[in-house]
Amino acid sequence: MDFNLTEDQELIRRAMREFAQEYVAPIAEEIDENSSWPADLYAKLGEKGWMGMPFPEEYGGSATSYVAYAGAIEELARFCAATAFNVSVHTGVACMCINNFGSDQQKKTYLAPLAQGKIGAFAITEPSAGTDVGGALTTAALQGDEYVINGSKTFCTNGPVADTYIVFAWTNKEAGEMSCFIIPKGTPGLQAGAKIHKMGMRSSQTSDLYLKDCRVPKENLIGKEGQGLKIAMNGFDHGRVGIAAQAVGIAQAALDEAIAYSKQRIQFKKPIAKQQQIQFWIADMVTEVQAARLLTLQAAWMKDQGKPFSKEAAMAKLYASELAVRVTNKALQIHGGYGYCKGF
């Protein structure tokens, strides 16, 4: 069993670290404070190939492995969790639906621009349907050569800024048939709501989405009628790997800061890093971060091998997201009062 990354995977991880240090770190605090969307940054991410990492080159992607993709998301999250989240949802969920189930024409028309920097959004959650996707109310009725879609979505990541929306709606609710559609920005009847102001990851733009007699050509149906839930679950699997990688990156950044501070903070005439309790905490943090990283890489590796990875992706997301909370809290405690201060 080889736990080493390949040379290409290491190079991609290092390249993202260098990119994030140059372009993300200098603005991360500002865009979080102002809840702003740095359009120039996402254009640069697209230009450098980061917005379409795992997709075929013929559709504008970089053809990386999912292990390499997860490593890049982790590195990006170390510098800005919101930016990593936006890229992860765009790539692992929205674009992945087109890549895995779309027609060749859909990939050429929509996936290629998305892989090169246009922004994708995934719209399935509704006010009445969070975890219970079956509680959704949005419908799509076929009229001639078009589907007429009515309903609303909420908590749509990238909603206010997306160029392309992946939208789910019932085509036959009585039969339990949900379908998946590509809807470009500017389509009549489609409107993104106002930006939702969140307590964290504020530069990640989130909104409601309203669809009123929104007419979508039949050619924009992804896959077949009734495949929507299958497409959504597949997207969730891929997205969970990205969220796990993001959580690992957040935790690693907090751990790095905690170690650095503990070495220079003097109490009782010695660095607090020499206090046994701090050493216990850091040992636990290091262990948990590495465990979460390995779970994440296992899920990504299984995807690369063509193996089922739903369980592994869910395990990685569960453990890594809870771990990120524990590690950042410990890091805050190690910083003492300064941990509760902005700008420190």
C-alpha cells in the first residue's frame, strides 16, 4: 500500500499553494470583511486551469486526478475557505453533473466555458426541502420543445454570480421522477435573489433562486427525464470530497498558526510550546488533521479507481468538517485572548 502522492499530484498541490500565496492571501481578509466577490481572482483561477481540474482537456479541463484536485482544494482553503468552497461547489457539484451525465453538445456548450472560468451554481435545496430532497416543490412541465419551470431554491452557492445554473425539478412528482436542467444566466423567468449575509465564509455568494414560467429547451435536460435524483446524489458524492478537503485545509491553517504562536509566546519564562498541556493539544490536532486528510484522499483515490466511493466521501466530509471545528477552537484557545481578536 503506497501512501505517497505521485510527482504530478505533488506538483499540482505545490502550484496551488504558490498561486494562493500570490493571489488569494493578500485579499482574503478584505473580501471576507466586505463579503465581496473578487471577479478578477476567479478569472485568474480559470485562466490558470483551476476551475476545471478533473475534466477532460477536450472540454477545457486540466485532466487531473481527483486526488490532485482534493489536494489543490486543501491548499486553497488554507488561505481562504470561501474561495475554496466556491471552486469546490462549482467544480465538484455543478460542473460534475454536466461532465458525468451531459451530452457531448452540452459539454462543449456549457462545461468548456465553466472549466475555463465561467461560474456554475447547483440549485436543489428549497425552503421546504433541505436534507429531504423529496419535499421539493419546483416543477418542470414539458410544453412542445420546452420545459416550463416554476418554483424557488434557497442557499444556492454562487447564486448571485453564476453564469450557468444546474436546477432540479419534478417532471412527474407522483411517480417520484425529478429531472436536472441547465439554465444559463439571463434566461427569462430566472432570477437570483439578494445575497444572503452569513456569519462566516462571507465572500462566498449565496442566494435564493426564483423560477417563474422559466422556459428551457429540451436540449438542456441533463441525462433523461427522471434521472435527477441519481444525478444529484452523484454530485453530492463528488462534492463531499471537496468539502472534506476544504475542511482539512482550514484545520491545517489553524494548526500551523497555533504551532507558530506557541513557539514565540513566553509564559513562566519559556515558550508555551514547552508546556505539556499545549503539547497534548497540538499532538491531538496533528493526529486528527492527518486522519481527516487520509480519509479524504482515500475517497478521492477510490473515485479515481472507478470504485464506489459514496460511503468514503460521506465519512470524510463528516469527520473532516467536525475536526475543523475542534482544531480551530483549540487554535483559538492556544492564542488566548488574541484568538478572539480580528487582525491578529
